[in-house]
Amino acid sequence: SCSVDKAHIFFPSTTNQYSTTFMKQFYIPLVLILLTACHKKIYTHDISFKGDTVVYQGRPYTGDIWTDDNTSGFFKTENGQLQELTFFHRNGKMAIHMKVSPQGAPHTEIFDDHGDSLDLVSFQQHYMDIYLKMAMVQGELMQK
């Protein structure tokens, strides 16, 4: 557990050129490093399920859950409930984004590797590797 709020952080004066340079070159990057160091990336192998609830370290999880390869996709959860999922093409562009709707069917957007909209049948025909990866991840999660 990281506790940045307990750390005493020195705020230099910004009244002279040296202090402004210090802020830009040292202080701001240091604060960013401290903030990112406190956030651990969670992967599908780190979680479990209690019914339909995603659990991490014994509690319903809120945050991103990455596929174990760290690049194929991630899931967003809130209080252990799936909210969104996103899978990517090999070039890093979004392939599929689905947002769960409490009122019914999820809202799904599908894209080719250039970022253009695509229908599901075309996606399955042209990007079978991603479609299979999604199925494999779903299978892994169902076994938990």
C-alpha cells in the first residue's frame, strides 16, 4: 500500500528563474513518478469471482484489469461489476469497445486496424486472431 499523502513534499519558491527550472525539470516529474508508482497494474490472473462479482484481494474490484499479455485488452470494473471492455489491434488501435448498459444490450463499437468502423461479420473474417483472443480470455475468466 502506498501512502503519498503522508509524504512531506518540498514546494520551492517560484519567484526566480532557478526555482522555475527546478519545478519543470525535477519536481513535476518526481510527483508524477510518485503517483504512478502507487498504482499497480492488475491482470486477469490476479482476480477471482464471487458469483458475478470481480474480486481482487478479497474485495470487489474497481479499476482496470489487463489481459495477461498486457497489450490485447482490458476490462473496467466498478465495485466488482463489469462496466467496459476494450480489445486492441496489434498496432495498438482500438479493435472493440463495449460498454455495459444496465438497461439492456451493451453498446459495442468495432473498428478495423485503421480506426474505421466495422461490422461484426467483417471483423470476424478479417481479425480472427483478436476474436479468438477474446474467446480465450473469456474462457479463462469463466474457469475462475
